[in-house]
Amino acid sequence: KPYLFADDSALFFEDVSRISYINMKIELITMFKWLSVNKLSFNAEKTEFMVFDSNDQIDEIGIEINDTSIKIKECKEIKYLGLILDNNLSFKKHIDYIKKKVVKRTGAMYRSKSLLPVKYRKMFANALMLPQFDYLDTIYNRAGKTKLAELDILYKKVAKIALGVPKSESSINVYRDMGWLPLHLRRQLHLSNYMYRIINDNCPSNFMSRFSYVSGGSRSSESCNLYINKSTSHKNFYYLGAKCWNIIPHNLRNSEDIDKFSKTYKAQLLQSIIADPNNLLNNSYDYFYSPSVIEAS
């Protein structure tokens, strides 16, 4: 399947065999012919391929077309649309990349904290820090707990510098004063927003076709919950999306628009963790927190 975004192009293949790469070669030859007919050139030096497996070997695909030999090398890590992918989908490199970008900005904010009042430090954190944590967080949230915990530490550090409070300040107080959710709940909110768009047909139709409501006389069907296919990988987007949607309070699911849905759900989550001092951080990719404090929508 081809994926095009501006000047970035990618081909996605399923059931790739390292023995021959036959399905990839067939499609690549077709692509080369199309480029030739349309007077376009192929840059082999900027083209790489990646196989998502745990194999450490690095292969090379060779293709002969019109007396021209083209070789494409395998890579184990690549940056695509701002996301650093590795062959194991561990996202370790991407999290290190986020940390590096945030640390630079944190240093600048720390050095200027005596010059800027709290109001402007909070604006700085919201405008220049949060987007680094938020970008594609519903994808890299499959990373290991240890790597995600590194982001949690940095996230709280940013908030404490913005507020000018000591390192020992309670995280709950910091989240309350910043109006921020803990990172794992922030990722949950973003996935919930995406599911709201899918359920309300505000996204490509092929997404909705992968979800179905629970049928029959069960309590889940009466609640209009989505069917969770437990036989698939628990890292599968369709598994996580359905599980995330099913814990959303029912008074929120019929919100008028995405803005009202997102603001109300965020307020419920934040109010719930403030009221629950025993709430614990949980970076498991398939854990979703259910707010205990419900407000009228």
C-alpha cells in the first residue's frame, strides 16, 4: 500500500519473506515503470527499506530493469514524518529524541525563570514543551514502561520550573496548578479524541469499518460499547481504541462536537485524580483510567 504525505512517500508490504522479497520486488518494478512513463526519476541513495522483526541481519534488494541495476539497502532505524521508527517498534530512539528536544527548551526556561513571571513561563511550557510530548503519542505509547517513565520525570520537571516550585512539590498539586493531566492520561485523552472522531465519521471510512458494536442482550450491548477482539495483539490500535472508548462515561459519548468532548473529559480526568490521592501512575499501554468524578456534560 502506498502512503504519500507532501514529498514523503512510503510503501507498506505485508507477509514479507526475507528469503526472496518477491512481493516487494514485483511492486518496485511496477513503480519504476510508472516513474519512467511519467518522466520522473528514482533516487536510490535516499531510499531504504525496513522489516519489522527482531532479525539483526541487514539485507539488500537488487532489481534489474531496462539494463539498469538498482540496489536498496535495509535500515534498522528511520525517521518518518517526525517519528523515529525502529525494526522492533520499541520507540526507544524516538523517546530519546523527545527528551533531547525538551531538555534544550527546559534549560532556556530555567535560565530565564528569574526574568519571566509565572504567567509567561506557563505560556512558554504550553506552547513549546507540550507539543513535544503530544506529537504522535498515541503511537509511541507502546514503548516500554521504563522509557515512558523517563518522559514522566522530564514532564514534571518542566511543570515545576514553570511554576517555580521546589522539586519536592506534590505532582498532583503541580498538575492542578498547570491544568495538565499526567502524561499517561494525556495520551488516553488523545486516543479518546481520535476514537470520538472515528465514531462520528470524522475520519477516513476504513477506520470505522474496523470497529463494530457489541450485539445481543448483554450489558455491553445496551451501553453501545465497541467489540474488543481479544484474540488480536493487545498493541493493536483497534484493540486499544475499542478498550479506550468503552470506559468513556456515557454522558460524554454523545457530546455535540470534539471540542466539548475533549474539554469535558479532560476536566473529569483532572478532577478525578485530584480527588483521589491514591491514584498511581500506570504507563501500561493497555491501561485506561476511568474517572470517578463525573460532571454533567
